[in-house]
Amino acid sequence: MTAPSTRTDNGEPTGTTGELTGTTGEQTAAAARAPVGDVATHPRRRLPDVLCWLLLLPGLGWAVVRFGGLEQGPLVQLLAFTPYVVVGTLVPLGLALALRRFTAAAVAALVTLSLAAAVAPRALADERPNATGPAIRVLTANLLFGTADATALIALVRDERVDVLAVQEFTPDIAARLDQLGLDDLLPHQQLGAEIGARGTGLYARFPLRDGGVRRNGGSFLQAYATVLVPGAPPLLVESVHPLAPHSLDVLPFWQADLEAEPPASPDGPVRVLAGDFNATLDHVLLRRLLETGYTDAADATGNGLTGTWGPYDGDLIPPVTLDHVLVDRRIAVHDSSVHRLPGSDHRPVLATLTLPTA
């Protein structure tokens, strides 16, 4: 049935106008509702995407700095904590997967895998070169302004049958204490440069030394060096390494210059060992460049490269990082490495068992 129509004053029918008016009203209401709904829900839909990418960016930036060798300013100190960052990158990866943001998840996975590929091999032992000469044990110890426990150091040298000892932050006071406790009897051959504060250095050896000396690097720290004459092996050049620590922005040029001035390996020349507090980890490009000249990091070679050597040992709330190293000529086989406790120091000594090439 058709509703009755009415006419206007000019006689035109109005019956269908009501139907058109009603339809137009519904369309207008729907159109009015749509923009309001879009404005309300659009930001909420984007929030997970924004959160995923914000959490992902620090790890991505870290990877760019690490692989590009771009550490500058405060990034130099931060880069030492790269192994912890690898674990942290799992957070944005897990979140992106949980929220089904697969593009962000793919980038996060790439960041995690790339950093893990740089760090994880330090926990895996490498194949050793075929060295058949005598075995020696090399220990490096930072003595923290000479306040380390001298008795504990002597016991470590004796118990571990150390053949070569490199010391840093070696002061006249601790030199005298070590003499009184009998270090001269255990390691009678010495090249020492004791100095008040953090600048002192020293080398002790069971075997005779020749061509020894002490040099001062650009950061003002001393480094003792000498050729160790091990029976049955070629002359072994050993240096107690201690570049200036990058403790503030104004000393970074000295830290960089000190690391760049460390003696490179000589694959066709003398056999070398560098042992000491490098104030750098394997994530710093300058230490990696030094290794590329022909050195092997003893801890890395034996799967102990993630063991911290500096951090909370004197009470500071700092996650442990690996600043102390024994770097050896690639003609030397590394059989074992270990980190030991030294009361009174903020560092832990590193011990490496080596087999030298034959003479």
C-alpha cells in the first residue's frame, strides 16, 4: 500500500520526499560516525608498531656502531658491554613476534643474529696450531695502584707454576712487598718500572731476559718489555701492556693512540706475546685491528672469551667485562686459559698455558 501523498502550495506531491529524507538521514549519520571511529581506533592500531620499532632501534644502532668501527665519545665505554646487549635484543624480537609485526621481527632477528655471531665464538674453542716446542704459563695481573694482595699473587704464581708474569699499576711499595715474600726466588729475572699511582709496569720470568726496557706510552703509562729466552724455543718477545683507560672524553685520543702504538705481530719475524690490561674488549675496533696483524686472544681461542676480568671485584656495581688479555703470536698454541681472583684489585688475573714453536 502506498502512503497518501500531500501536495505543496504549488501542487507538487510530497509523499516520496519523506522516504528520501529518511534515507539521507541514515547516510548522513553513518558518514558522521565513520570519521569519529577512524580517529579513535587508528592511533591504537599503530601503537604496537611504534613500540616495536622504538625498542628495536637501540640494538640496531649498536650493531651499526659495532660492525662499522664507529665508536666515539661515550660509545667507547658502552661498547664493552656488547655481550649484554645481545641478550637485550631478544626483548624487541620476542615482542614483535608476539604482536605479529613480522617486518619488525625480521629486522630484530637480523640484529640479534649479527651481534650474536660476533660474540658467541668467544665461548667456543678454536683449532690450535701445530706447535711442538716447550710449554710455558703466562700470567697478567693489574694490581690497582699497588693495593692488590701481594700474598695472594705470590700464591697464585707458585700454585699455577707461572713462568712469565706481567704486572700493571705496579708501585714501589708492592714491588718491595713482593720481594719480601719471595717472588725473586720464583721468578728471578725481571724488567721493572715501578711508579707511584697507576703508571707502573713490570715483567718477571723464570727464564733469562735480554734486550729489555721500559717505554712510556702517550697516555703516560709505562710498559715493560723483554726477550724471554726459553730453552728449546725461539726468542720470545713479551710486553706488559697498559694503554690509558678511556675514563673520560678528554683522554680518548690518548687511549686510541696507545692502542694503535702496541707492537703488531710479526708473522715472519720474532715470536711475540702481549699480556696486560688493554682497557678494551674484542668489540673495540682498535683491538680487533691489532689481532688482525697476527695475534690470537688466548681466552677467545680456548672458549673463555666471555669471562669478565674487570668490574665489581672491588665493590663497584659494574657488570664484568673482559679488558685483560694475553695475545699470542699465531705460531703459538694456546692449550688453556683461566681467570683468577686477586683480592684488593678491581681486575682479575688472566693465566694462559702456551706451547711455543721449536727453536
